[in-house]
Amino acid sequence: MPALGTFVLLTAFVTCAYAIAASVAGARRRSTRLVESGIGAFYFLAALMTVASAVLIHAFVTGNYAIKYVQRYSDTAQPLAYKIASYWGGLDGSIMFWVFLLSIFGSVAIYVNRDRHRELIPYVVSVIAATEMFFIFLMIIHKNPFSTFLTTPPADGAGLTPLLQNFYMAIHPPSMYVGFVAMTVPFAFGIAALVTGHLDDAWLRAVRRWTMLGWLFLSFGLTLGMLWAYEELGWGGYWMWDPVENAGLLPWFTATAFLHSVRVQEQRGMLRVWNVTLVIVTFFLTIFGTFMTRSGVVQSVHAFGEDRELALLFTIFMVFILTFSFGWVIYRLPLLRSRHEFDSFVSREAAFLANNWILLFSAFFVLFATMFPTLSEAVTGERLTVAAPFFNRWMLPIGLILLTLTGIGPLLAWRKSTVSNLVYQLKWPVLAFVVTAGALYALGVRVWSSGTCFALCAMVLTTIIQEFVRGAQVRRDATGTDIFTALIGLVGRSKRRYGGYIVHVGIVLMFLGFAGEGFKQEEQALMKVGEQLTVGHFAIRHDALRVTNDSQKQMVTGHVSVYEDGELVGSLEPAKWYFNKREEEPTTEVAIRRAITEDLYVVLAGFDASAQTATYTVTINPLVNWIWLGFGIMALGTGIALLPERAIAFATSSVPAGAAGATTSLLVLLLLLPSAVHAQHVESPEARRTTAARTPLEKELWRELICMCGTCGRKRIGDFCCSHAAKMRFEVAKLLDEGKTRDEIYQYFIAQYGSQEPLGAPIDKGFNRLAWLFPYLVGASGAVAVAFVAMRWSRREEETPAVAGATAEDASLRSRLDDELRDLD
Amino acid sequence: MKPRTIKIAATAAVLVAALSGLMYTTLSEGTEYYKHVDEVMSDPTAWQGKRMSLHGYVVDKSIFAKPDTLEYRFQIQSKGKVVAARYTGVMPDTFKDGSEVVLKGQLGPHGFDVSPNGVMAKCPSKYEASRTPGTPGI
């Protein structure tokens, strides 16, 4: 099998080369056949990378420890999900995963745009293929995930680091990678436009949606990263300006800048060089981020370790990207001239420009500060470090300025705002700011920076509400419907604008969460049984310390009673888990009592089992949940903005809106899932009674059977998740006592629950093997179906521009509305 | 075109100057030295009172914790030079004899005073399995 993997990679490399050559030659000779063959090769590449991924995943699932990569990042005891997630757990695999995603995304992008941007396609193909080629090259010569042991391979793997064995591992890296990879598509279109000279605004349309999609995934990935840090690492916060976090943030800044400035180009034909530059820089930063984390140039908890050869290869590639891209920009400067002059500083353009400069400055600041230790060592020979306070000091005012612009920008008119216009627009938002600021001051809330942030949040929210209300009023008067229908119609009519506002609402909520950080309280104490520790209006009492075992790990759990304002409100069970084979790296299981106003966050920081003492770190994190909530709303807004341009013939076409709703609720659901998974299970006394399996067979059964209570998230019964698992263990014990065999016990549970569901793994025989494939097949066909439906929708709208009657009405309505809305602008 | 170019250039120059000025002043407060124990202990008086991240390895059997408190005393070394350190707070799980640590704090006359939450013990590595020279396998 590993030989097959390596062979597929080699084939992919050759295919890349062919795709590039055929496309460029085809474009230059205007040979449709060559171009088509280049596209064919490009699709083939996606197929090859899928095969390579399948081979690697197969190796993980079947435990082929002859492959070094598999040996290093998995072991037999790991649950299936983590075996699959181990694919991207290490450096070699993550590079391959990157190429896999890029080949899939690239193919979709080519497929969707192949008719609309015919002249650009060959160059898009070659740019994406060239990027893939670089990464495949890296794998082949330096980091082949399929390389095998030349000597006798170990019998079992080293296992994935326990820290990575959690829900977020399965979802945070893929989301980040999708975000990164999606940014390659706009870059490819940008370069294609530069090379062909088709620099009208058509390419922007193709690029905008991909950037938006990438931006959504990047935001999702960053949020998940924060959640991961918050819930798993146990230091009480979610962001510490670690180089790897920053690497994800850098392209996020520039992509955000692009999504704003693209509006200026569409509306006014300005900032054209700027937009191309942003697309290039965003792509460059995704590569640079990968470089930074993979080559060991910066020190980080995430970093993969030093690797000079990799650093060199990446540097060459990055220099090439920059020279090539900016070479073309300079060559095409005459075509990129702005169509209009800048009119006034009090205009929407100016606000967008300010927003862009600040975002770009943020990106460069973060880049500079992240690289500072490396730079200072190179320049002065003295390694100087900068820490989170330095970042915060700069990013705090920057964030607040951006927040202000979020409130003011949308109210300014294009070209130039008149004074009366300004007064009309800014009256309520400024009032909201002043009232909130006054109220907060009276209440004694700190003015800088939390107070300012709250007041600004109030202002921005007022702005957005005002936009919605005024727009809806205009539409109601124009269409004669009620205000609610008008509101929906308004959003459907200009999805990007109002979707954008909804994104802004999400941002405001996130800022609320960030401002809450200013009121954080933290205490640490070493406590004997019965002692209390007071933090804010909470108090905790250390009740007991218990040590338990399961098949994978030893668990040390502190039992804590929680008092709020002197009243007992519940209990928490923070723990430390010591995974077998990884005892020196225990994982911290944080116990969080969530509330919309504040989280009580308890960490078992240390313990002495014999003395029953425990050290707890107790943190109160006000408003932190608003960050996650804010992301949900942001995703909703992006979903609305991403709806196919013509899919909503009018707000009445409810199906695509439903699809967007579904996508968004899916994202929100995914985000909420961890809280369900991590919600602490109530252990009944019965569950604790049997702590050890009596025979090896019983132990195996504990690992193979799944708790069927329906809330444990398919934990194995050996995981002591709840009383239902205890009941099932009890049943197992009884059956074993009756002398039943393993198969008979299986049959008993299958009969009891009516399916093979209680089995952790389907019985690995004949037809049942298909069951392994089933979830993937469902997933894949679901994706295909969604893609198909999405295409049908968008195409039908294009081919038949709605029903005749509706069209006439629409047209007149639209023109009237346009007039109204323009006035509003 | 000319006055416009000048205007833009002047604005840019002022902005750049202001920002780099700010950056410079904040940097001098925000940065700290990153040093190894041997570098600092070869001339301890020169480093006293300066904030830094100190890199070294915990000396075997040097960790003492005052019972029922979070006060720790230990020594770290590199290339034969040793420094005593004091710390009050929660120790990371990976802090033990021989582990590689980075301490944030400053050097005083009696040793290194670690600031709150200033102990970072390096895991072998979070993503890559550790590869110490001479160990076969992996």
C-alpha cells in the first residue's frame, strides 16, 4: 500500500506539470483541445489526491505501522475518529491534506467558472496546479507521508498526542486549511486576469465569493481555535498571540480588507491596483503562515520543530510568488488605472480606505511582532521577545477604531456626504454612543478600554438597526406590504449589503466578549477538603479528590461545590487525565459553568492524592460566550451574502434561503456541538462502583460497546460516562457470568437495541465491512447532492430569468426600489 | 497631479514617522531579553533587575515546595552554570527534574524571581514526538 501511495504522488506530480504545460500552451495557441486536456488533467489530479488520501486513511484505520507517519501519529487504542484525524496530525500528512483540499477546491472552482470566464481558465488551472506542484514536490523529496521503515517496523504506533485527542482536532485544522486553500482560488483568478489583461471587473465577481467562502472558514477555524484553547488547554483565556494563531489571523486581516475594498472597485472603479495587491498578499500570507509554523523559524507551542531544508524550499517558493505576481502587477499598471478620482474624506470610499489601511496595518503589525524575536536575533544577535501585552497594547486601539468605522462607514454616502445627510444619518448612533457612555460612566465602569468598547458597540448596533428599519420602511411604502415582509424582501434584494450588516452584528457581539476580558477575575489556591475559595460573587469548596482508571487513561478528578452569592448552585469536576504511554503529558479537563453573563472556569492545577489536597485555578470570564454567539451570527450573515447572486429572483423564492439557513444552522450547530459533548456527565454512584474489568474479555467488551443513553455522544461503556453505561457494564458482567461468548453478547445487545448500533465497530465480516464505508458514502453523496442542487438553482435562474409576469412587475419594482435606496444611500 | 503626489507623500511620511515612533517607544517597554542561564550567570551583576525570559534545564532533585502552599524553590542550569529560582503559583504539569523550562521574571541578588504564571515548561513537543539523539526508532 505505501508503494501505491508514493506512486500516486509521483503521478500527481507529473500530472501537475502536464496540466500547467497544456493549459499555458493551449491559451497561447488558442487551442481549445489543449486547454480542455489541461482541465481534464486538473480534474484527474483531484482524483489522484483523493486516492492518495484514501490510501493514507486506510493505513491509519487498519493500523499499518510499517508506514512511519502512521506509526508516529496513531496507535491501536485510538478511537476511529482520531485515527482518521491523525491524517492531518503531523507535518507530512498536513501538507498532503492541504494539496488534497486544494485540488478539490480548485476543481470545483474551475467547474463552476469554466463557461463564464473562458479566457481566464487555462491560467487559473496553471496557477493552482503550480501551487499544488510545489507542495507535492515537498512531499516527494522531503516529507513523504508514505515513507516506510526499512528495518522491522514497531508493532504498535506511538499514538497521537493526548492534547490533540479531542473533538476540535477533528474539525479545527480542516476548517483552517479550507480557509487557507480557498484563498488560492482568488489568487489564481487574479494572476489569470493579470496575465491575460482581462482586468475589467468580471474577474472580481468570481473572486469575491471564493474569498468570502475562504473568509468564512478562516473565521470558523479561528473561532474553533479559540474555543479549543479555552476549553482544553485550561489557562483561562482563548487567545495569546501565539505565532501559529497569528499565522491564521494574518490572511484573515487582508481578506477582510479585500472584501471591503472590492465594494469600492465595483461601485466606483477605484482601488484596482490595491485589490489585486490584496488578493496576492492574502495568498502570500497563507503560504507564509504555513512556512512560519512548519519550518521552525519562530518558536511556538504549536510549531512543528526546526527544519532548515523546508525553510529553504519555502523561501524560494515565496520569493518566486512575490516576484512573479508583482512583476505582472507592474507590467499591467496602465490597465489598472482608476476610473474615478477620490472626492472627499467624508465619503464611503474614504471610510473603506481607512478600514483597509487599518486592517493592513494590523496584518503587518502582527507579522512584525511575531517575527520580532527572529528578526532581532538576526540583526543584533540578541534574542528579544515580545509577549501578549505588547500585542494587546497595539491591537486594542486598532480594534476600537475598526469598530468605530463599522458604525460610521455604512452611514456615509458614496462620493461625498453633505452636512444635512450626516446629521440625518448619525443622529441616533451618536446619541446611543453618548447615552451608553454616560450610563456606564455613572455606573463606574472603566472608561478605557471596556467602557469605550461597550459604548461603541451600542453605536454600531444602532447604526445597523437604523439601516434595517429605514430600508424596510422604504420598501414597505414601495410595495405596500407589512414591515416584516418588507424586511425580508430587503435582505433578499441586496443580500451582500444586509448580509454584511448581519456580519457586523456578529463582530459587535464578539467585541462585547473581548471587552468582558477586562473584568476577568482569577484566583489560585491550594485547598484541603472542606476549604473554600471565594472569587467575585462565586465561591468553591473542595469536597474530594478521586482517582479512577479506564482503558486509555488514569483520571484524577477534583469534586467541587459551587456557591453563588452564598447559595449552593451545583458542583463541578475538573480533572487531569494521564493517557497510557503519555503519562508525562497529562491533559487538563476544565470544568466550566456556563452562563450568558459569565463563565465560572475551574481548573485542577495540581494535587496530592494521599493528602487529598488540590490546587485549583478559578477564573471568572465575563461575557466570553458572546464571542461564540457572535461567530454564529457572523456565519449567518456570510451565508446570506453568499447566496447565489440570482438565486433569489425575489424574496419570495424561499428554497435557497432555506438552504442558506440550513448551512448556517449547520455551522452554528457544529459550533455548539462541543458544548454538548463536553457538558459534564452526571456520574451516578452506581457508575463508580465497578471500576475495573475482571477479565481481559470484559475489558475488551467495555471498549467495543457503546453507551446507548443517547446523550453520551457514543462514548464506550468503559468510559464511565453515565449511569446508563454502568447499567450496560452490569449486563455485560451478568452475561459473562452466565458463560456467554463474545458473539452471544453482541447478539444480546443487537437484539436489545434492534441494530448493531451498540457495537463500537460493526462486526468486521463480509457485508458489514461496507458499514465502514457507509458514513463516508453518505457524506460524499450529500456533498455531491448539495453541489448539484446549488448548480441547478444558479443555472435555472440564469437561463430563464423568472416567470414572465413576475419579471415585468419585478423590473418596475426594482427600478423604483433602486431609486429609493439610492436616496437612502 | 504634482501637488496631489506631494500631499500623499507628506501624509504617508507623517503617518510612518508617527507609527514608528510609537512602535519604538512601546517596543522598548514591551520587549524582554531571551537568555540562557550560562549567558546570564557569567556576569550576573550586569543582568540584575532586567526583565527577561530565561532558558535552562531544571537541576535534578533541586525542586522544593513548601508544604500546603504554592511556593517553590528550584534551580535551573545550562552549560554548567546554575541559578536558583523562586516562584509562587501553579506549576505546569511538565515541570519536573530535568525538564526544559523558560522562566519569565528578573534576576535579583539572591537568584531569579519568577513572575506570576512565568514558568513555561516545554513539552517534548506538542506535535512531533521527541527525538533525542541516540534513541533509536521513531
